[in-house]
Amino acid sequence: MDTLRFCLVGAGRAGMVHAVNVSRNIKNAQLTAIVDSNREVLEDRRRELGVEHIFTDLKEALSRDLFDAVIIVTPTFAHKDIAVQCARAKKHVFCEKPMAVHVDDAREMIDTAEARGVKLQIGFMRRFDQSFIHAKRIIENGEMGEVMIIKSVGRGPGLPPPWTYSVADSNGMLGEVNSHDFDSTRWFAGSEYKRIYVEAINRKVQKLKKDYPDFYDNAVCTLRFENGVIGTIDGTCPADYGYDGRTEILMTKGLISIGETRGEAFFTCNTDGVIKESAFKSWRNRFRDAYLEEMKSFITSVLEDKTTLVTGEDGLAAVEAVVAANESIRKGVPVEISRA
Ligand SMILES: NC(=O)c1ccc[n+]([C@@H]2O[C@H](COP(=O)([O-])OP(=O)(O)OC[C@H]3O[C@@H](n4cnc5c(N)ncnc54)[C@H](O)[C@@H]3O)[C@@H](O)[C@H]2O)c1
């Protein structure tokens, strides 16, 4: 096999990023089918992407020999059933983050993929961003000593879709937006999570309070890893001013700083001397290259039978951390994490 045939499952906001990449931007990939529970979305995507085979029913798609791998980009609560069904049908699985809502679901996804001999990669695209890769290299080669404190800022521009409002069903903002921070801090720490304490408030979307009393839109997490590294994750959504994903890693012999809010390499200056610059408006443009690179890497793992660079275990560790973080909010105490 020298080209990987894909089926996109879930053709919403993030689904389209992957759909465009595999159908137009990657040579050894082909988008041959789309599954979405919404018929109207499917018809629109067929027109936009020129994909012949569209289905509202995953089972029907799996019954035909149309693809080798799936890209799962449905709401998070649906990831587990779809991933397990696809892995059982011997399809390789690329699954968007958060891997699942519950730790047991993530474990079942890993076990099924292993049992059926298919690859499983989770969509932590930050690990394919040049600045994140550079930081990880500096940490690994030891030139700045050891990691002491990691500070990760993860703020999303707009309110995510309504299926994220219920914390019980989706793990809320910390799952939807800050899963990336939970993964990258663990990656930089080079250690498993030990303890998490979180303060959260609902400050900006108070109209959701009535129907979703546990909804929060701001959170600060204090982290401790097993190897002694400590850190914070500061999350907000909606942040209105744009997508803001910055990380600072304090080392024993220096400092690494990743990311900035400025989205364009230009500014305007008007006659009053006011300088205007623009921020990153969306995760789509901040991580455009990383989304492409993560998919290329997944394809290489399948075609060359290599372990994926972001594994199911990585996805599970982030789910564990997010679940513990929400428990900390509910109980108002630090929560210990021990690997399942
Ligand atoms: N990596 C990233 O930076 C990033 C960014 C945004 C979203 N995401 C993740 O992608 C996933 C989807 O998020 P989104 O914002 O694109 O959601 P969305 O609501 O925009 O799109 C979801 C799509 O899935 C379809 N769908 C729902 N249930 C389905 C089912 N059972 N089978 C098939 N199709 C179904 C819906 O009709 C919709 O078209 C989430 O897990 C989210 O966390 C990741």
C-alpha cells in the first residue's frame, strides 16, 4: 500500500481541517468517504470536497471496502464507540482529542486497537508544531539543565459547540480546550501526573448557569508530576481576543518560551500614532502546519508499520488528568492521580 484511503467521521469544525489536508495537501492520502449523522452537513461536504461516498450510518460505511483508516472528529462522547467499531473492522484510527470522556473508554479504545493490530493516534497536534518540538529537544539534550516549572496558557476564541456545555457529558472546557495543555505539560515534564488542584469560575457565559450549573469558562490548575516538576494551566473560553496558546518552561539553567498572541507579521500605524496588530483568530491558523504534520506522521506510521508519535496511552493520560481536574473543582480539594 502506498496511499492511505481515509474516511472522515464527523465533518464539523475540526473535521474540515483534516478533510482538506487529506484530500488536498498530502500526496499519499485520499479522502474516499465521509460519515456524519447530519444529512445536510454531508451533502454540503460532498459538494465542497468532491467525495463520492457519504453515509449517515458508520456500519454501512464499514461494510464496503472504501477506506483503510478513519479520522474521528465527532463530539467527544461518541469517540469511544466509533473507535472501537472501526478498530474491530481493522481500520486504523486517528482520533481527535480529547480521546474520550471516561478513562475506561480510553482504555477500551487502546485494548481494541492493540487486539486488532491497528494504529491509534490521538490529535495532540502541538507535538508537531516546530516551536514545541524545538522546546522538547532542548529539554532532552540537557543544555538548560532540568525542568522545574511549566506554565501553560490555553485560551480559546469562541464558545465551543453546545455538546461541550455539560461538564458531566464532555468534561467541559478543561477537556475541550485544555486537553492540549494537559498533554503538552506532561510531555515536557517527562513524567506522569501526580496531583492536581483547580479553581474554576463561570464569569463570561453566565446565561448558561441555569441549564448547566457546573459550567465554567475560566480555570487555573496547579499541577505536580511524579518526578517533582510543578506547573500551572490557565484556561479561558471564550477569550474573545483570539486563540492564545503560550507555554513557559523554567529550567534550572534558563527559560524556554513558546508561542505568542500576535498572529500576523505586520501591523498598521494610523495618523494618531496608534499601532494595530492582529492576534491569532483561531486554532486553525495558529496550528495550521501542525495539523498537516500530525496527519503525515500518522500516515507514515501506518504505511511503515511504526508506533504512532502520539499514542493511545498519551490520550488516556490526558483524560485521567482532566477527569481529576474536574473532580478537584467539584470537591474543592487537590486530587491524587495514580495510573490506571
Ligand atoms: N485538535 C484540535 O485543535 C481540535 C479543535 C477543535 C475540535 N477538536 C475536537 O474535535 C472533535 C469535534 O469537534 P468540532 O468542534 O469539530 O465539533 P462539531 O460539533 O463542529 O462537529 C461534529 C460533527 O460530528 C457530527 N456527529 C455528531 N455525532 C456523530 C456521530 N455519532 N457519528 C457521526 N457524526 C456525528 C455532527 O453532525 C458534526 O458535523 C471534538 O472531540 C473536539 O474536541 C479538536
